[in-house]
Amino acid sequence: MSEVVKFTEEMKATHTILIPYMLPIHFEMIAQCLRKEGYKVELLKTSGRRIVDEGLRSVHNDTCYPALLVIGQMLDALKSGQYDPDKTALMITQTGGGCRASNYIFLLRKALKQSGFPQVPVISVNTSNLESNPGFKLTPNLIMHVLYAAMYGDALMCLANQVKPYEINSQDTQKLLDQWCEEMVRQFDSTRFLHFKKNIKRMIQDFEAIPVSGEKKIKVGIVGEIYMKYAPIGNNYLEDFLIREGMEPVLSGVMDFAMYCLKNNILDVGFYGFSTKTLLVNKTVLALLQRYQNLMIKMINQSRFEAPTPFAKLPAYADGYISTGVKMGEGWLLTCEMLDLIDHGVKNIVCCQPFGCLPNHIVAKGMTRKIKDQYPDSNIVAIDYDPGATEINQENRLKLMLSNARVNAQRDKA
């Protein structure tokens, strides 16, 4: 077996780190957090059929669609001539769970070797001690910065999705979103990002100032595998499609997924008897994140906007549906998100999943029948994404679901 190329301390000064794009709002700030730590990073924002084709050349077509897209995006960048392969590194997350995402990094290294880039190091971002690189450290300071970026990103996403479908002047929301992303990038160069309450208050005021129409649009929740749920390249720009169709998209924040991972670690102590130190660390971090989330929720609730549900209330939705021991992929969280949406009047739900994703078929499709039995007026559609699925077929299935949503809305008005 060939030796793994490590990202060394010397490479920190010489190498550009390429990062795949998943959360458009959040990742701009996260990239700045990494730059503040001395890393030279660039976000890969490329899209289109050539990314899929590049992935298909290097990854088996039965592999998870997110892996195919991420690897295709990275290889496309290396082959573009824009980056020197001898001074470029790649970064990818590694969950460490039973999901195939834990193996993306090995697929990427194999693809790099086959494509003639064996010298390119791949940095694993994980909290499970799966891999380490001398030149990249997840320091407490970096983790703190990234968590702040994720919380600000969640707030901006929540506000923007409640304004964009109603804006009178096209692009008002996007312009403000871009301004706030630039502002937060600047703030992460100093300590101003620590003024959480002040920043959230200003965000709310700015989004409230955008002129909007008074009509009430049908809300459509988006759940699913984390990459397909958030990455525009993965779900074929689903949020934009729903807005064009006259809908209001509703997404939970990525911090819910982070807290879900911490909650699973806490639950594992009960299931498997891990160390009390693990329990204490996870409980402390979870309590801290919930405190900031609750502060954000409180401030949003004081405005005209609707705040997301506190994470602490989500596990209770699992009762009678799914065990909290089901934690592969998005696990019990996905089921709970669907139930939470319905409980808050969002009965139309799109579940985005990679074709053949076993965890999603259990916690999403597998739960749909039971949810519909309990909530007959729920309108849930599962959309599979893979390299062979055409955008037209996906949109046709979505349009059928939206047609049912409009019929149900008219019936409820009568």
C-alpha cells in the first residue's frame, strides 16, 4: 500500500488548500477562520455537468453522489491549470460514523493517484482522531471561530429565506446577504465577531428593512442528507427553484447537525458505557451551543420573523417513531426534523437524498409511511440525486408535489 502524503508544517506556507463548497453563506466565513489561522484556502464554487463527468471518470457510479461531486470538483480544479499540483492540498471532512462519508477520503486519494496527482496531500477534518496531519491542527481557537461562523450562517440563512420569496425589488436579499457575509469576514479578522447579540440584532434590523409584499406563500421544508440538503450543486439549486415556483423554502441550521453529533456522543455513554470524561466534554459543549442558539431564537422571535425550533426540543419527536440509537448519516435527526416541520404547519416537505443512501432510506423514506399515517395531510416527496438522474425528472416530481400543496392550501382556505 502506498504511503499517505501528509500535509506538513512547511506546506502551510507554500500550499493552497482547496475546499469543496456546501453551505454558500457559512463557508465564506469558515474559510476566513482558516485564513486567520495562517492557512491559504480557496473555496471551489464550480458547477455544471463537467463536474459530474469528472467525478464519473474517477469514482464508481454506484458511489454516493456527494462523493462523486466533491471529488469531481477537486479533480476539475487540479486539471484546470489554475493551481500548481505541487503546491496544492485538498481538504475534506471525515465523519467517522457508519456512513460511507467516512471513506470519501480514500476514494479521493485513489482518484488523485489515477489522475496523475499522487503528490497532492489530502487533509482530513475530523474530531475522531481518524487521521492527523502535522501541518493542520483543529485548535480550540479555530474550533471556536468555526462554531461562531456556523451560528452566524444559520441566522443569515433563516432570515434570508423568509425575505427572499417576498422581496419587491429583485436581488435585495442577495445583496444584503453578500454585504453581511463580507462584514462577517472582516469581523473574523478581529474580535468583533464575539459581539454575538449585537450582530444578530443588526442582521434582523437590516432584513426587516427590505421592502416585501404582503402575500403569504406556501412553505416547503427541505430535509435530507447534509450535502444534498445544503449544497446547490448537489440539489440542483432547489431553494432557487422553490422560490421561482412561488414557495418559501424552510431549512434547519447546520448547528442542529453539530449538536446532533454531540447528543449522539452523550447517548452512546448510556448505550455503550464510554468514559465519563467523554460525557462531560460533550455535555459542556452542547450546553454552550444551545445557549447561543437559544439567544438567537429569542432575538428572532422578538421580530416579525419566525425562529427555528431549539435543538433541545427535537429529540422528543423521536418517541413512537424511531430510536435515538439510529445515528447513521442524519439518523433520528432527519425524522425529527420532518415531524417538527409538520408540527409548525410546514406540511410540504422535500427530502433530498443520494440514490442508494441506505441511512436515508431508513430514516427518511422508511419513516414517511408512519408519518403520513399520523399526519394524513402531510405532503412529502423523496427526491433521489445521482449522475444519471435528469434535472427534468426531478423537477417534474417536485412540481407534482407543489401542485398537491397548492390544492391543499386552497382546501384549507375554504
